[in-house]
Amino acid sequence: MADSRMKGRVKGLLTGPSSDGATVDDRNDSLDPDAKRQALQVLMLAQRTADEHVATAQHHAGSIRTDARATAEQIVRDAQAHADGARQDANKALSDAHATAEQIVREARAQADGTRREADKVLSDARAGAAEIVKDAQANAAGLDREAQQRYDDVVGSLEGKRIALLEQIDTLQQFDRDYRSQLAAFMQSQLRTLGAAMPVLNEDIPPSSSLTATGGQPTRR
């Protein structure tokens, strides 16, 4: 707008008011050389000022574009770094969850195995004691045969009750072991679903529901 006003002033200096109908070229010829020079200088100054404004605007626009591009690239780098950090944290949490689950399963298996070995030892000791009593009863005299037979029946009956009780305890411990593993696997799967991952099957030795149905809901005795 300033350049337009400047050009208007220069045009006015060059043309000036005319009352006799002379052409622009005639009026320019009659103009004072100093006025012409002054008008040219004003026009050159206006052109230079306009060029400087344009150059300044272009430089400013370039600086804005450069700053915007740098800011955008920095934002992208920060977002990528944040995403990488979150991904690493999630992977570490998942790895820790897997390690914890495996450790719990190992401890549960060790505890169940120890309980089973202890129960087997108790049963073996009971059977050995019963056999020893039977041998002692058979070594008694013929006159004590009836008494020995009675004692044998009493001992065997008592041991059979203990044996049944021990087998029931073993079945209870095995059922507890299966329930514990199932609950543990369900808990870990829920934790892994929370992290957005699938939980692998950790307890492959847990019998399927079909095997329990086939045995009437009772575990198979070994």
C-alpha cells in the first residue's frame, strides 16, 4: 500500500495538473530536470523498499518453515522415544510375569512331589509294619493260633483303614495340586490379557475335563 502511494506521488510529479490538454509526453518534456531526477530517485527508493520488504517476508517465512519443520521432527523423535520406552517397559513386565509364573509353578510342583513322596513313605512303612506283624503272628504256637489270627485280623483291619485314609489324603492333595495350578494359570492369563498378550499353557500335565468325567470326577489312583 505504501508503494502504491509512493508510485502515485511519482506519477503526480511526472504528470502534474494540465489545463491546456497537453499530452503526458509533452508535460514530461516541460518538467524540470531536477524534478525528474527527484521522481526517479523516489521511484527507485520505493522499489528498493518494496524489494526489501519482500525479501524480509520471504526470509521470515523461511525461518518459520524451518522452525516448524524442526519442531515437528523433534516431536516425532520424542514420540518415538516415548513409544520405544513404553514398549520396553511392557516387554519387561511381560518377561517378569512369565518368570514369576514359571517360578510359582516349579515351587507348586516341588511341593506336590514332596507331599506325594512323604505319603508314599508313610504307606510303605505301614505296609512293612503290617508284614512284620503278620510274620510274628504266623510264628506263634498252635495254641495261640486263634489269638494270633484275631490279632492279625485286627491289625490288618486297622492298617487297611489307615491305607484308605492315606489314599484319600493323596487324592485330596492331588486334587488340591490340580486346582492350585488351574487357578494359577487363570490368574496369570488374566494378568497377561491385561498387558495385551496371550498366556501360554504352563501346566501341560493337568488332565482335561474329559478325563475327570470318564472317572466320575475322581482322579486316577497310582
